[in-house]
Amino acid sequence: MKYISGLIVVILVLLGFNSAFVVKEGENALLLQFGRIVRADYQPGLHFKIPVVQQVMRFDNRILGLDAQPERYFTLEKKSVNVDFYVKWRIADNAAYYRATSGEQTQAIQRLTPIVKDALRHEFNSRKLEDLIAGGREDITGQVRKDTDLAARKNLGIAIVDVRIKRIDLPDEVSGSVYKRMRNERLQLANELRYTGQESAEKIRADADRQKVVLLADANREATKVKGDGDAQAAAIYAQAYSQDPEFFSFYRSLAAYRKSFADGKGVLVLKPDSEFLRYLNDGPGRAR
């Protein structure tokens, strides 16, 4: 009887331990009873269940990774490319995740991989190779994350956190032709830019030459006008001075002519003694005014 009592105590203690369970930080827990989901919203902490009858299944609540093997896809123009990608995901719905994968992470990855590959295939099939090389990765990954997140939540209870393309490689049989075509396109663009620059330079030179001719013509016309006005004013002044004292004006003009003729001291003039040019040199002191 004593042993039976002790056995009962041990069984009760074991049942007590079996009725309590702890959900840790970073975990999700699911309570099952005969394979049927009883509860799926446990928070971290201490919880209780019916011993033996109910079982607890724990899932990792952290962000998990899917790093698949590179896959070959075809672009819009039927060019093949090798795409290396990875996916970050986490469990969003414990019940849906358990029903779809039986709580096995390996099975979840096996079912998630074709969903991501199909979404990538659709995006690559709708784009040209030059768009992918020019920087279309962000558009692709953004759309793939959105599409796969909807499908994975609905079918697997999984949320897609991020999709990234690590690299896009061209197969050896097409890389040479692609780079050659890209090089020819860049050379054509460079030639067009060079031609456009030369054409613009010629237009600028022609416009500058035209402006130069116009400016010089305007300047010469203005100079001629100013010179004509000056000559007219000088003639008017001379005429006014001449009318006031013609004899003195004639004498002054003769002095100016003498000064100019004998300025360097080396000039030689051959004139008749009675030349009008020597008039004021020949006049005596009493005759000059």
C-alpha cells in the first residue's frame, strides 16, 4: 500500500510537470489535441494544458532564410540568364503554417521555393535583358515580394519579409553577343552626341562671326558719323575764325604749315622765291601784322 501511494504521488507530479509548458521569446506555440488545433495564439510565458491528451508544438518566430540554387530564366526577347537570389521569411499564422507543413521548416522551404521561382520567372519573362542590366532589380524584387507574400500567407501561413537578387549572370553563349551589341549602341550614342556637339559649335561660331561683322559695321558707322560731325564743327570754327580776321587766319595757317614742313629738321623744299608759301617769310617786319 505504501508503494502504491508513492507511485500515485510520482504520477501526479509527472502529470503536473506535463501540464505546464513555457513559450520562450522568439517562439510561437501551437496546442494540439488528438491532432486537432486547440489554440494557436500563445504569448511568451508560462501556460498550462491537459497532460497526455494535449501536445504543444513550438515554432521559430524569428526571420528565417531561403537561399536557393541559381535558376535559369528567359527574358522578353528569349535570352537566358542565371539568377541567384535569397528570401527572408517568417511564420505569420501558426495554424495555417501547421496545416500546410505539419510544422516542418524543411517542408515549408520546399513549398515556398517554387512560389518564389514562379514569381521571378514571370517578372523576367516580361522584361528585356538591357532593362535588367540597366538596373531593374529593385522593381523586380519589389513586385516579387508583394506577389509571393500574398501567395505564401494564403497557402502556407508565411510572411515574405524580403526578396533579393544577389547576381544575374549571362550564359557564356550569349554574353559575348550582348556586350558587343551594348558596345555598338554606346558607340552610336557617342557619335550622335559628338555630331550634335560639332553642329552646335558651328552654329555658335557662325553666330559669333555674324555678331562681329554687325558690331564692326555699327562701330565704323558711328566712328564715321562722329568724325564727320567733328570735321563739320572744325570747318565751322575755321570759317567763323576766318570771317573775323582773314589775314590773321591766313598767317596762322601758314605757321602751321611751316611747322609741319620743317618739324624733323631734315626736310628740303624747292620753291620759287616769290612762292605764295613763302609769303610771310619774305614780308618784312613792317609789312607783317
